[in-house]
Amino acid sequence: MSDSPIGSIETCFQKISVWVRGSKVTILSELSRCTQTTQRKLDHFLGKLSFASSVVVPGRTFTRRLWDINKRFSRTKPYFRITLTGEARKDIRWWQLLIQHWNGKAFLLYNSSTSSADLGLYTDASGTLGWGAFYGKEQRWIQGSWTKEQEEESIGYKELYAVAMACSTWGHLWSQQRIVLHCENQSVVECLQSSSSKSPGMMSLLRALFFVCATHSFTITAKYVPGHLNSIADALSRFNLQAFQQLAPSAKQPPDTAIRLPLLD
């Protein structure tokens, strides 16, 4: 067996692969349907998830609520019945679906990060019209309108949706990269930096976004960038194609087909 870090990680993934493809995968299905479980079973489950999330980096977000629930109760009562909240069950469901789609390959990331400037990647959302994203390195772009349901969402949700759609469409091109996205919405920046949100709608988007990250083996965080530096994506979100073509004359035509986000909740 190799003593190198990569060899150790590959061995770790082989063990995870054996676990998720073996009989113990049934605990995921069981817990996702239950409103209660015992502390002993939850402890056992969290031990497995901690092992898995040590290398499936986006999955760390979806163990926090389970740990918070587990820490509330005494270790002297292993068969004490613990209530699983709806959000906790959604996190369990996230892992269940990931295992079904995961290809078993190691989640090895580059040491250095890749910024939006490196990729030429920018996203934007208009409060009333729609959203847009531009991938300058490949001169690709996507845009879309809001549904009636989305029109009622906050601007933070809409900005995060644009980010998630960019990742869903082009994430397969970013394998092993640590993406630092430039974003003009401070709440979205905080959401991506903390990997969490108090908003149920934004948390649902985060689950879908990090599912895409885990599937394609990359991570994403964000830093604030003023709106005037985001003029290309701003033109797309407002369907101002004349301005877009002036700002990005080499952009490919037609636009890419936006890849829909996975339905997890």
C-alpha cells in the first residue's frame, strides 16, 4: 500500500465505497423516513458520515444539524429516542441521493483556489426579470426568467439561484477546483462562506448546489464584488442582449442550455 497522501486518500475512498455499497446503506433510507431514532443509532450513523465527509468536502455542511441534535442529549442513555427535525431528515436524504449518484472517485482538490477572474465567471439576478451567468474562459452564457413562485423570493435567493445554475451547467468542467466566486450580494457571500442559511428556500438551493459540487468534485465559496464590475451578467439578467453583445462580442451563439438543478427536498 502506498504511504503517499494521495494513496491514503484513495484507500479511504475505497473504504467509503465499500460502506455505501454495502448493507449499511440501509440506515440512510431508514433514517430519512423516520421522525425519531435512538442516540446509539445516530452516533453510529454520524461516525460513518464523519468519515465520508472528511473527503467528500461539500458533505460536511449536511452533518452539522445532526451533530447539533446529538449533542443535546446525555451519552448515558444510548436508547433514548431522539426526534429528527425536517431539516435534519433533508440532510440525511442529501447523503442518500449522493450515494446513489456518486462515482466512487476520490475528491482530490488543487491546493490553490481558482477565482472568478481566472474563469471569467460572473452571475447576476434581476429582482423582476430573471437571471444570467457568463463563463468568460469558454465564452459561454446562460440566462432564464423567473417562475411565478420565484418572483416572490428574496433577491438573496435569486442571486444564489443564478450561482447554482452556473454550477449545474458548467460544474463538470471544474473538477478538483476550489472556486472563489465574485458576487455582489452580501447575503449570498455569507451564505456560501458559512455553507448555511436560515432561509428554507436558500437552504434548499444550497443542498442542490453542494450536491452538484460533490457530484463533479469541486468546491465553491464567494467574495464580495461591487455591481459595476459585474456588467456582463447584469445585462444577461435584464435580457439586454444588445449591451451583452457589446460587452462580450466573442460570446458563443446560441447560449448554452442551462442544466436544471437536482430536486432533493
